[in-house]
Amino acid sequence: MSVRALLLPALALLLTACASTDRIVLLPDDQGKVGKLNVGNAGGDTLLDSAYATASASGSHKAEAGHTDADAVHQEFGTVLAALPPAPVSYTLYFITDSDDLTAESRALAPTILSQIAKFPAAEVVVIGHTDTQGTDDYNDKLSLDRAHSVKRQLIGLGFDAAHISVAGRGKRELLVPTADGVAEPRNRRAEILVR
């Protein structure tokens, strides 16, 4: 086989790779909100900051900005979007002072949370317990873990598989409402339930 015969296929692959264009579309979330995305390469940066903004990049040329709409995205990417797993969600439950008992309002939310978790095929759940700043670090670490285990037990009692739930306690290290030590802040006495 000649050197020329080897070079031609390699050149064809190189030209195909160079001719390809990457297309990026900034999609809104379920509430219609979008963030910002900077698409950059050797040719420069293109900022996408509105729903359905697009950038098309080829080689080292700066990405060309454009715009599309929901219908066009569905036609072009519908199959891929349908195959994506649901977006992660989080819930917050609150506790009575100095205990791992949920407040009445949070106890009432448990059935809603389970129905939401059930929408996730093979969901993975992480429960993170927290405390306010009353008490010692050791006490709060134990109480926050007890709160996480309490929520786990309630989820299991509602029918969720224990093998898919992990727990952690953060004590008073990750306050929702920053306070000085010794402050009884109800919004810090919580458990976060992260579902993905």
C-alpha cells in the first residue's frame, strides 16, 4: 500500500472533523428561568443569557450567536431530552426545639415528598440534618444525625427503599440563617432531603 493511499483516508477524517459544527442551546428550567453560559474557544467568547439562545462553533472560529424556540428544540432534540433523568429536587423539613420530632407543618408534608420521590426512577435520596446554635458542637452533631435518621425512618415507613437513602449530620456548621452561638432559630433546625 502506498503512502498516498494511507494519507487520503487520514485527510478525509481530518476534513470531516474540521467541518463539524458544535451547537449549544441554553434551555430554561421548569419555571422559565435561565442562567448564563459563556461559550469560548480560541476565536473568542460568546455569552448566552436568554432562553433558547444558541451558539454554533466550528473549529477555532468564535461561536456564532443565534436564537431558536421551544418547538424547534423539541423537533431537533426531543428524543434526547425525553431520555434525560428528572432534575434533582430538594425539600426542607423543620424540627421542634431540642428533638428529632418534626413540626406539625413538616409532618403534613411527608406524603407529598414521597409522591415526588416516587417520580424518580431508582431515586437516590440524601437526608442532611442540621441544628441551630444552641448547645455544644458534640451535642448538635449527634442531634443533627438523629434528625436525619428520623426522616429516613419516616420515608421508609411511607414505603421508600432504605437501601436508596443515605444520611449525614452537619450540626450547626451550615446555618440557613446565620446567628450567634446560643440562638434558637427555628429555620436552622431542619433536615434537607436531596433527591436525584
